[in-house]
Amino acid sequence: MLNAICQCFSRKEPGYLPSAHQALAPNGARMQDFILNPDKAGPQHAALFSLNMLVATDAGASYSEFEYTNG
């Protein structure tokens, strides 16, 4: 299970998500995170958290489901 870790990284960071996925048991992939709508304007808690990551990290952000599943 990946819990509130993916937003700490840029989408351009090399390989952290595939490596984490490979470490899970087959069909064991599970993610719990702040997931943005496709337009990235909501839901409000995810958009505000993304703003927090922008201010507090070098490259962190919240991402949409499309970004997680399509790299």
C-alpha cells in the first residue's frame, strides 16, 4: 500500500512508482492519496493539499487518476 507518499515527488522523478508497484504482491497494489479531478481544480481538499506541496517541497504536488495510471 502506498499511503500519502506519491505527492512528495515530481512526476519526473525516475522510477519510484514502478519500483513500489513491483514490491507489492500480485494484485496487491493499493494507493491512498489526495487524488485531483482531471481539471485539477478539485476536490477542494486535494487542490489545497497540492498547493501545500508546491510551497513545502521542491517538486511535490497532488495528481489526477489519469496521471497515476498513465505516467
